Amino acid sequence: MERKALGRGLEALLPQSPVAAVPPPGIVVTEKMEQEPTGGLTEVGIDRVRPNPRQPRESFNEEALASMAASLRDRGMLQPLVVRREGDGFQLIAGERRWRAAQRAGWQRVPVIVREATTLEALELALIENVQREDLNPLEEARAYEFLASEAGLTQEQIAERVGRERSTVANYLRLLALPELIQEFVISDSLSMGHARALLGLKTPGAQIRLAETVVLHGLSVRQTEGRVRAMRQEASKPGANVQQDPDTLVAQKRLERALGAPVKIHGKEKGRIEVRFSSLEELERLYEQLLSSTGGSNE
């Protein structure tokens, strides 16, 4: 099979002529339509269509599906599902959200275009559709790239060519998989953005990454502020004696102060010493100033 067609995206899957809207259930479907050969537009029973277990998209917003189901009831399906034959039924290549919405709308039959594709080709096509529609969260996209690299043996350059991305973009997504699981969950839940996650990769240890990620989420820090914290933490770690083990009680106190202030804190000494609070911008200094005044009952007048 000619693989270069995959990089063309959805135009490689759909008919050259526009597809008319498909009205809600009740259409009379002939046996000829049911047996139409691969490549044509037809209708099949919705229960004969199964999702692809390798579908890159892992989460579906129920509210969005309900809205799509209402639209299907009113206007029909403007774009058919793309499937491949599997046993006595069909496996989805593209259009799982439309398929799920059609189920919620009570449809018994759905319009499909049947294509010949291997398991890996089906994944590539599903990934292309989702990337073009910006339907994936960063971790879903990263895991799909990882699968193509490990199972299909594709290089980052080849993956980028197929999905229409820059090679550096693919590399940045793959780097997210090196982050601790907790931070990956923050990204999936949209508590952290792709920019935040990339900044956290600048820290060397999972512990430091997690501590800063929790601070970012707790205080709603921007990507720029997060990058500033990373630079400050790296500078601190590079100082002579930075790796000397601190007293456990001091470390606990230091961590509690960091969470309370939303800024890197360093406690020097125990019976005598100093507390160092770092900031990376004038805006952050003003925030710390107001926060410290309010916590002590002071006034800025």
C-alpha cells in the first residue's frame, strides 16, 4: 500500500465530492448499500461499528457529546465515519466522537466510508485527524507518537512528516513522557499547560519537578513565572555546598514555607541563620510583599 497518502490527512480518506448531510434514523437502506465495496459511502448498523483500542484520544467530554448528539438530531451527520473491516463488523479509524454522539442520539445506522488499512496505518490516520482538529491533550498526543516510534519503528522526522508537525514539536511532546506521573495528570486535567510542563523539564530530579508543579497549580503561576522559578532553583542547586544534606526538620519547614508563599525558599542554618525567599519578577516581589504583610497583620501605609 502506498504510505505517502497518509500524510495528506483527511482528504486521503474522504470522497472527492462533498458528502450530503445524513438525516436521522428512518432512511430506507437497500442491500446494495450495505454491500457497497471498499472506498464508497454507505450506511451500516451502529452496533457493527467498534472503537479502535489504539485510538489516540483517551477522554471524551460528556457535555460536548450531548451537544453534538442534539446537533445530529437536528441536522444529521455532515461528515461520515471512516472505518476498516474487522471480522463481521467495522473498526473506527476516524470519527469516534461522532459515533458516540450518534449512539446518544439514538441512531440505529450511521454513514461510513470503508477503507483498507493495517493497524498501524489506522493509528496514523486517527492521529492525523485528531492533530488537525486539535482534539488531543498533550499527553494523548505524546503517547500516540511514542507508539508510532516503538511499534512502527518510525523516526521523529518520519512521524513529523506524517502528521504535519515540525520534528522539534514531536520531540517536545515525547519529552513530556519523562515527567512524573503526578505532573502528567496535572497536564491531562488542564491544571498545567504544555508550556508549564516543558519548563519543569528543566529541573533534574522528579522531586524538584513535583514540588514546583504543586506550587504552580496552587498559586496559578504563569509559564513565565514558572520558567523564572526553574532558573532560580537551578542556580541554587549549582552553588558550592548546595548538595549538602540538610536537617530533615529544616527541609520540612522549608517545603511548608514554599507552599505557603508560592516561591522558592532556602533556610540557612538552624539555631542561627537566615531565610531566603527568591522571586523572578517585580510582579512576584509585590505579591510576596503583600502576602507577608497580610500574614503578619502589617500595613503598607
